[in-house]
Amino acid sequence: MIAPSFGDIFSGNAVQNGLLTAIVSDDEAAEILATLQRTPELPLTVDLAQQTIVCGNRTYNFTIDPVRRTRLLNGWDDIALIESYRDRIAAFKEKDQAERRWAVPPPR
């Protein structure tokens, strides 16, 4: 979906369902719509990796939250996203346990 804005809850739900919400300016959205109304058979190409939309001979850049972009590019759900941080989480836990030994319960 291409528009000047999306509500945060809507965007989050869209990404959960594999739907891209590409944000362009008001003028760009109007221009894309007008172009497609004049020439409905004109292909429209969205490149998430490059964050571009090609419509006719024009290329538009769009914005998307970086985490949501990564999720869509990788096909990740919430759990897969968290698992992508597994090494960072393990490193934090190890460092935290070393620095705060008093906070770690003794083994049973």
C-alpha cells in the first residue's frame, strides 16, 4: 500500500500480515494515482530493498520503519525477529551476570 501516512497500529498489523506500507509525500501519492488513472495498464514496481517505487518513467523513494522493513525482507514474525538478536541477548546476559554476580541466584 502506498500513501502519505498510515496509522501506527495499522502499519504494525499490515507488516504482521506481510503487507508493505510505503510512505510517500502527498504530492507523490497524488502523482502516482493520477498516472495510474490515466494509464491503468502501466506497471508499478515496488522495490523494498531499495525503498523505491517505479511508475512510468518516474522513480519515487518511500520510507518505512527499518525494523518493519527488515521483517518484511526476511519474512520474519515476532519470534523470528527476537531470535535474530539471540547472540546479542546471550552476550548481554553473560556480561550482566559477570558485572552483577550478586543478582544471579546461586545454583541449586
